[in-house]
Amino acid sequence: MRENERVSQSEHESPASVAVLDGWTRVYSGKVRDLYLENGETTDTPSLTTAARVLVVASDRVSAFDHVLEPGIPGKGELLTTLSLWWFDRLTGVPNHLIADHEQVGSAVRELIPSSVAGRAMLCRTLDMYPIECVVRGYLTGSGWKEYLETQSVCGISLPAGLQNGDRLPEPIYTPAWKAPMGQHDENISFERTVELVGLTIAAELRDLSLALFQAAGTIAEKAGVILVDTKFEFGADRHTGVTVLADEVLTSDSSRYWDAAAWRTGTTSETRMASFDKQIVRNWLAANWDGTGTPPELPTEIVQQTAARYRELLERLTGA
């Protein structure tokens, strides 16, 4: 959630899936989420820089390779919002951006989130967001594995020789990325570059908070038989106190990679050991059925169903619900 963004018809947007909400004005649409300001908070050029609170709505849209695909994943927005809220309740070591989604009016309780998006929306205070994605990796996989094969390092951090794809790292590593302006690609950066962007004190705080949150979340996940492989956190500064606040989604299947712990220990192939609880099924199918040119093909029903089931299974495994 970038607080300097204004109204945008993103090229990634799927207009048919964007909700129109009474009393709210949409000010930004990304690939999978939409931001709204309350009517009365907006001006001729609606902006998040002055509004006190923002409604963050998770859609059922699914993206891969920088394209929004059709159809969406039924229930995805609600599943990911539920998981974010569950994690926010447990990560009590740092303040977060959630604010009350209801208020007392006389003897009645008034819900502030419109009923049409209830379950997949969070009411949040606006922050001065730091332009950094705070990525933490606990295992060697994905782009990190490819880089390791070439340089024996990940994002410039040297690692021991002899590691294999899927191996647990000796200790989690912090590999931040710069949040590029809209329309550009984010890029991995060094810790030294984060110091240039936000100063040494904040850069160190973001690193230390990210590693501590990853450790705490990993311990919780392990108790549910799930491995937290890697994730990204986002933070902003409270506009009144300057305190660093945890924001955006947190530890969802879209921002994190999770594996089944038993499969990782006993699996005989990388496919079984590292089957993730996210949209990897979509990525794999698309890579096998699209050359990257033109409009991506429509997702088959079975791919949509399998992906929805993986999202749902992770939520059930972690929360026990």
C-alpha cells in the first residue's frame, strides 16, 4: 500500500472484478487489490497522502508473469484477508496498520466495511510507507537457487558451498528489494542501498524487525506442520509518532512461500518436497501453455480448483479452522 499513489486505471486491472462501494471512492487498483477512500476524504484528485484511513480490498484476481489472468480464484480474496488478520493477531511485537472496522452509534454498532466486501477487506490507517520490500529467506529455492548456482550467493550474501535446491539456510537472510514506481519492476538491493534510501537507523530497524517476525512466524508455522520458506514484509511510519508500523498483507500465500514439512523431509523429488501453498500451480500451467506473447490463455477449471484448494488448505492447516 503506497501512500503516494493516486487514482489509476492500471494496465493490470480487471474492471469487471472491481467493486463499486457506496460511500467510498476507489483510488487505486493493482493486480489483485483495490484501495478506497471514504467519500468526504477525497478531493478532485483523490490521494492517500492526506486521508486518515483507507479500505484495502483483496480481490479474487490472480496474476502471473505480470498479467492478470482469467478467471479469478473463487474465494481467494477472503482466504488471504482472513490469513492476514490471523497473523496480525499473533505478531504482537510490532504495531500494525489495522484500525477498528466498526463503531458505536448510540446503542447500535455500525459496521464500517461495506457488506459487499466484508470478509475480504481491511480498514487501515494510512502511513508514510518505506520504499522497501523487506524480504526474508529461510530456504534456498526459486530465484535464490538460480543465483546460488552462478555465484554461490543470494542477493550478494555469500552462502556455504554444496547446498541443494530446497535446503534450509544456516540462518535466515535479509534480502531487501526497492519498491519501484508504478509501471517499473522492483529490484533487489543491498542493505547499504536501503541505508541510502531511508537512513541507517530505519534500515537497521526494518532488517531486525523482519528477521524477528520471520523467526516468530516460522515457529508458529512449524507447530502446524508447515514450513515458512520465505516472505516479504512492508512497513511505514506513523504520521503522528514516527513509529514503524507493519502494513500491507502479511504472511499470505501471495506474499510468502510455504511447504508441507512432512513432504519436505520425506519427498523424493523437488516437485513433492517443495509443492507450495500458493499459485505455483497457475505459474506452472501458464509456463507450459503460453509463450508469453499476446493475451494469456484462460485458466482451465481444474487449475482454478486446484489453486483454490491449496490456498484453503494452508489457511486450515495454520489456523485449525
